[in-house]
Amino acid sequence: MRVLHFFKTYLPDTTGGIEQVIFQLCEQARANDVQAQVLTLSPEPTPETINVEHHQVTRARQNIQIASTGFSLDVFKRFSAMARESDVIHFHFPWPMMDLVHFCTRHGRPSVVSYHSDIVRQQSLLKLYRPLMNRFLGSVQRIMVASPNYQQSSEVLRHFSDKTVVVPYGLDANAYPQASTERLDYWRKRVGEAFFLFVGVLRYYKGLSSLLDALQGTNFPLVVIGNGPEESALKEQAARLQLQNVVFLGRLDDEDKVCLLQLSLALVFPSHLRSEAFGISLLEASMLGKPMISCEIGSGTTYVNHHEVTGLVVPPASPQALRAAMQRLWTDRVECMRFGAEARLRFEQLFTADRMWRNTLAVYNEAIDVAQRGA
């Protein structure tokens, strides 16, 4: 089987959660004798074809970007050629350009969509896009969503319940580096131990402003891994609030991230909008047996972090609730350990890369069968 993944950005240009899901699927495909490759856009596609670990990535030139949507003239021809050599097309939603390419190329291949998130911010543009979006989702054989929470709470997916399948995201623990003694010692000396940790791209929906407000008047240490468009504003806020125990580390590699997760007390993931559909950082914390604090936003974050089992779930955009949850974990280390152990168990039961791959492969086969029957 030959699978073509199609999304607007990918490694090494960007490193978000969707990119991590595609990466895990491509690597698991190779381990199971399935050929997977990625077609994406890049502002500087030199070279045009690269390898990311063990799979090939083709990068078409991005001409312009409007409302977080990349556009490319070159991608139509590239997609058409690559689709002809593929057995299944795996689209990653949302990206309106993808819908146009799908219809304009008339590729005729069995298609599945990973529905990563509703469109939350661009409501005005959504009114214009909705007819094309509905036609696109109606034309594919299967739609995958990462949690039953998101399936039930998405107004869009309610219209396509007959073709929607829940396939939770997963990670391969063996693909992450082991934290060396030297790096652990380095970070222990630099930031200490038993701190609260945030990991992610610093975007508008991550809720970090509320988290910084929650720290005002406390001595809780917070380490922030990641960069992004909100970085300057968040650093200014931390300075204005005179927060002495907040450290912004920027983007780090996986070994350093693993070190800091191991040294941390708990992961705080304060995303407050449905643009946060799942939270790969929550999976990473679960994988390493760490308790979590997250917000109830009707998405997969609460599917990963089960309230009072793997951690604590609080109302969104509530500094007071975040502060209370942090105080509880800070005070009760036995409960922290219990939550962490349950998080690791839940990861093994639901969120491994192997499980995600096996479920995805079943969806590919369903899509091929449906396409052949003309259903």
C-alpha cells in the first residue's frame, strides 16, 4: 500500500502536533511495510525533496499566506502526479487550499481526512468556506477524529457521523531519546526540580496568559518550552507581573524536552479554545508518567487527561482555577505520583503509536473498499 499525506506545513519547517501525528504515522507505516510520503508547502523549498527520518517529504513552493492558509500554484501539478502513484490519500484538515487541490486535480483515489480541529478563529472566512468544506468532507470515504469528545462536540462532524471514526493519536516511546545523566544534571542545575512545565507552540489558544496570571502572588516555578507568535507578549506580561520563577527556554530538541519532563512535577496545559483539539504535549507527559492540569474545552484534552484519574481538569481561562489546581499538586506529592502512574497506564492502553497505526490502517482499508464499491 502507498499512502500520500497532504498538509500545509511539516517537519522540519514547523513542529506542531499535527506534524507529530503525520510523522508517527509515516514511521509506523514503514515499520509495517507500507510506503508513506508527505506533500507539503514551504516558503523556501530547497531542496524540494528531503527525508525526515525514514520517509520522504516533497515541498512545493508556498506563494502567499492568508489567514494562516498557505497557497501554492506549484502544488496542483505535484499533488496530481503523486496521487497517481498512491493507493490512499490522507488529508489533514483544516486547510482550504487542500479542498481546492482535491477537486481541481480529480485524482479519483480513495481518500481519508484526519479532522484535527474545527475552524475557530476565522469565523467570517468560515461563512465563505463552509460550502466548499462540506462538499469536501462529503466527498471523502472516511473522516478520522482523535477523540470521542471532539466527535460529540463538533457541529461540523455531526453532519458526517456515518463516515466518522475515532482514532486517538499515539506516540512511540522508543522514538524518543533517553535522557542522559549529563543533560539531566545540566537542567537540574539550571532550573531545579519539581517545577510546573508547559510545552507547546506559543499561540493565541494556548491559554498561557491565564497561566501567568495564576502565578501572580505565588512561588510556583514554571518552565516554558516553545516559541511562537505570542512569545514577546507573554514575556512582557511576566515582567509586568514581576514573576520571578518563570523561565522561557524557547524551542528545544527532544532529549532536552524529555529531561525537563522527567524533572518536572506536572505538566500544565491551559489551552482555552477548541483550536486545541487534543494536545500532543499531554501524550508526552502521560508517556513519561507525569500528572497533568488542563482545561475543559470539549476537546480531546479531557480524553487524554481524565479528571481526578490522571490529573486535574479546570474551567478554561480561569487563573483562580489554575492556581487552585497547582496548589493541590504542589501540596500533595503522593497524589501527584498516583496521577502520574495512572497517566502512564492510560497511555499504554490507548495512546501508543502502534495502536494509532493499526486503527488508521483499518480505516485505509475501509476507504479502499468503499471506493471500489462506489458507495
